[in-house]
Amino acid sequence: TALYVSDRQNDYSAADFNFTDIGLENGKTYTVTVTGYVDSDVTVPTDAQVVLSTVDSYTWLSNVNFVAGEAFTLTKEFTVDTSADSKLRVQSNGEGATV
């Protein structure tokens, strides 16, 4: 499945994925992989990164640099804990807010 994100203004302007919607079960361990691409005409600020995080505890699971015209991959093994979190989020760090 593909998702196109544009016109971002904040690092928390993001794509959220509910654990239940994507089939993740409490107490089970999963490896999550997100692959994306930054359009070649995008201005990428210095130190801008894409981030895979949990929504409620705000835990960063994986982060890599944004590079205009290049693909990125975020990957992390984690154990679902629904007492702490309910969603995964793909967002940016502060420097990458407009990417």
C-alpha cells in the first residue's frame, strides 16, 4: 500500500497506524519496516530525519536521514504493549518538519 504525504508544517504531522488496524497484538513481538521516498524537488534541511515512533509514549523506534530523490527504510523489532501505546507513527524530527 502506498501513502503520499505533502504540505507538512510540523514534526508531528504524521501518518498514524492503529495497532488493531494493522493486526498487531498485545505482547507479541514484530519487526516493522517502513519504506519511503523523498521527491527529488524537495528541499531537505540539514539534519532532517524521518522517524518511526510509538504515539502514546513518544518512543522513537528508528530514524534515518531524509535525502531528496532517495528512498529510505525504517526498521525495528519491538514488542506491542497496549498499556503504553496504541499506534505506530511515521513522522519527522523537528528539522524535517516540512519534508
